Amino acid sequence: MTHRFLKKYLVQPSQIKDRWYLRPLKKILTTKALWTLRSKTVKPGFALGLFIAFIPFPVHTITAILAAARLNINLPAAILGTLACNPFTVGPMFYLAYRFGAYLLQLNEENFKFALTYTWLKNSFLNIWEPLLLGSFFLGLFSAIIGYIVMGIFWRIGIANYLKKKSR
């Protein structure tokens, strides 16, 4: 089920070749290893995407593409993993990362109000960046490990269901 589901809904390399804006990346993005639906490429791809989702900078998809291309793991699974960070989850994710980082560094948590302005970045971000990055790293690592295990379980269930249906 997992293999057929992914094959049905994921973008195919042939669709990428025809896009004019992706021509500079054509050689990288058409590498067969990036699109292979095997357990040894999908599980690390998904885990990588989950790890990247906890990076507190807005370049998750580009980072996932470059890292997946460098590591020769499944590109769509890496991008799928980055979708864990979306407009609904970004606030709770980074607040939890900040709190966890502050706990690890044994810092008193500061009350702050977020505002995407230069003044806020200059004054308030300097106080929270260390616990935020430390917490993001460890929560990203933890979510990557859990994602790898869960994807492995789903993969095995999918194979077992496929073999069960095939034997009938």
C-alpha cells in the first residue's frame, strides 16, 4: 500500500524535466536515486525532512532538496517530511523548541512578544536564539528518529498487506 500510494501521488521525474524554471537543476533532480521508492531511501528521506522542519529559518524545502540530492535519498519523502512545519504548527513547534532549549541550558524563560520587525530581531532575538537553536536541534533529531521508525512500521504494514492480498 505504501509503495503504490506514494507512486500514485508523488511528482515524477518526467514532470520536472519539462518545467522551464527547474532546468538549471535538471541534472540533479533527474538522478534516479532521488526518486527510487525503496525502504532504504524513503525512510531516511522522511527523517531528513522532519529534521529540517525544525530549522527555525524559512528555507525548508530548498534545504531538503539540496540535502536529499547530496545524500542520494528519496526527494519527495524529504519534502513531505518538511511539511510538518506549516502555518498551523510553526508557532507551537518553535515555542516548544525554545522551552526545551531553555530547560537544557538551565535558563530562566523570558516572556517575549513576537513581532517580525528589525527592532524585535535586534533586541529580543538575541536573547532567545541559543535556546531556540539548541531545542530545535534536539527536537528535530528526536522527530527524525521517531519518523524513521514510524515510516519503517508503515512500510512493513504495507508490504504485509500487499503480500496478503497477493497470496489470495
